[in-house]
Amino acid sequence: MWGTGLLSYLVAVLDRTTFGVSGLDAADRFHAGPSTLSSFVIVQLIVYAAMQIPAGVLLDRFGPRLMIATGVTVLSAAQLTLSLTHSLPTAVGAYGVIGLGDSFIFISVIRLLPNWFAPKRVPLLTQLTGICGQFGQFLSAVPFLAILLHGGWTAAYLSAAGLGLFAGTLTLAITRDAPPGAPAAVHARSFGDAFGEIKTVWSRPGTKAGFFTHMGNAFSPGVFALMWGVPYLTTAQGLSRGMAGAALTLSVLPFIVVGLLVGTISGRWPGHRSRVALIMMALIALTWTVLLALPHPAPHWLLVVLILVISAGQPVSMLAFDFARTYNPPAALGTAQGMVNTGGFIATLLIMQAMGVVIAMTGGYSFEAFRLAWSMQYVVWVVAAVGVVIYARKARDSETYGETPMPVAVSEH
């Protein structure tokens, strides 16, 4: 069950990253400039973030099997459209549809885990799901790019569409929401009742602790990888595009190492989740502070440290799903997972836009412009840290539905 879900998540990561390796081809195909091309990423992120809570509600109503199959089918339809169209508006719309299909899959795959595995194994398996999914970037960077270079745009995107249809078919044939005889994983209720559950889910302090955990740890690596990392490394730090691209590949290592460590800690000592989240936020903020305090471009070793540290924030942000699972009943778990997953994406979009405004107001790409723009991150870290401290403490005394209740490790001061 897990392996079939992983395949669908690999397809989702592949589809969300294909544009990153085909941007120059897209510029030629759609006669678009850099600013127009950036709208592809923005539209995808906006749709993905906006659909997280509705996707969670639908997940509670229809179950992970149908949601995964629907998600990869939608992704395949979008990739098929991209393979055939020469229209820029149609292509941008198709990339928005990729955000729609993508929004169904990850929360549905990790929703399967509590139904098929012992509770103590679920946090580690959640991290392993995220780790394995990152190999979807390998699929876009190697085989997809090879097809693009040798077979052309249409062949490359048709191959991605075909893989998605295969994953969807396999999901319908193999995946089941829960083992035979287990409590129902799908809860029949009206959509009005399901959407009414949103207020109840958000009212739980454990949900809010997860939301702010995701916000504080996921946004900095998101902003760096999706938009401003390469321009910053090349224009402000003086790296070549090749060196900047190679530097970004370093993010895979901390994702694997930290993900395994955090998954183990979360499973064995769930009371330490908030402490891990706060320590990681502090490390990311401290590393940025050292870098931004320099009046000149940083040495290369410090840039490597920065990428490694901020990339470690991604697996730590996935503790949000452990909070959601612990403090919400199974009937509302999809809604809770979708809700906490919006934290990092909302912050990513806000900081991406704010940095663009700051850079434009300070005269364009320059060392000083980026220095000021990256400083916008501190606002999010303060809000997220305060949120984790307040709501993790409240969650300690609230009702738990998953693991055995344990004290939440937050300072009383």
C-alpha cells in the first residue's frame, strides 16, 4: 500500500519540477520572458496552497485511495495539455492544474500510514515518504530532461503524463484505505458537515502548533529553492549558474539524514516535537544572521553551510503532520493535515512576493538589495516561534487521539 502511494508521490514531485528543467524550452515555445515564466511557479504554488484545506476535507469524505488516483489523473491531464499546447495562457492554466492535482497526493499518502502501520512507526514512515518523494526531482532532472533534449517537448511531457496514468491505474488496482476488518477510513457525511469541521479542527491547539511548526521551518528553504536562491547566489554572491545549481543539490543530504533522525525522535519521544521545531528555526535564523551580517559576499563554505541548514528545515517542518495526527480524530485527520500543510506555503508566497517588492524598490538585483530582502524572513520566524510556544503548551493539556499523551517540551518561561 505504501509503495503504491510512494509511486504516486514520485509522480507528483516529478510533475511539479518538470518546468524547472524545461524553462528555457518553455521560453522558446511560448515566446515568454523571465517575468512571465515566473508566473508558472506562482500559479502552481497559489493553487496548491489554496487547495490544501478543501483537499483535506475531501480526503476525509472519500478516502486516500480515490484521492490519490484522482490526483495523479489530474496531473496527467495537465501534462498532456502541456505536451500539446502552444498557447501561453493555456500552459499557465495547465500548471495551475498541476498544483490542483499535486495538492491531493501527499496528504493522502501519509493518511494511509496510520491505517496500515503501528503508531510508533508512523512518524518515521512520514519522513521516509518525504525523502523518497524527493527522488521525483531526479526523474525530472535525468530521464525527463534526456527525453526533452533528444525527443522534444511533446515527447517529454507525454512521457510524464503516461507515468501518471500508470500510477493512477496501479492505485485503483492495489491500494486499499485500510486493512479488512479495520474501522472505516472513509466517513460518510454531507459536505456541509465536512466543511463545518474546519472550524473545530482549527480550534484544537495541536493543529495550530502543527501549522506554526510547518510555517517556521518550511518557508526559508521553499523561497530559496523555488525562486530567489539562484539569483541570490549568482548576482549577490558571485557564483556561476553551474555552481549555484550544484550547490542546490546539497539539499538532498540533510533531507535524508535529518528526516530519519527527526522521524525517530518524533516516534519515540513525541513530547520533544515542539523543542525540535524551535531549535531548527533558531538554527536557520542564526545562520542567515551570520551571512547577512557580512558586508561583503560570503566565503563558499558559509554558503554551503547555509544550504545545508535551511534544507534541514524541510524534514523538521513535517513534524506538523505528527501534531495533526496526535491531536485530531481519524474522521478529521485529512482536514487537519491539509490545514497544517498550508503554514509553510502561505509564508513562502508572502516572503517571495515581499522580497520581490524590496528588490524592485532598491534598484534591482544587488548585494545590498538581497541583504535587505532576506531580512524579511525574521517576521515569519518570530510569528511562528511564538505560535509554537503558545499552542504546543496548550496542546500538552488538550485531548490526544493518536499516541499516548506525553508532555510537550516547551519552556515555561
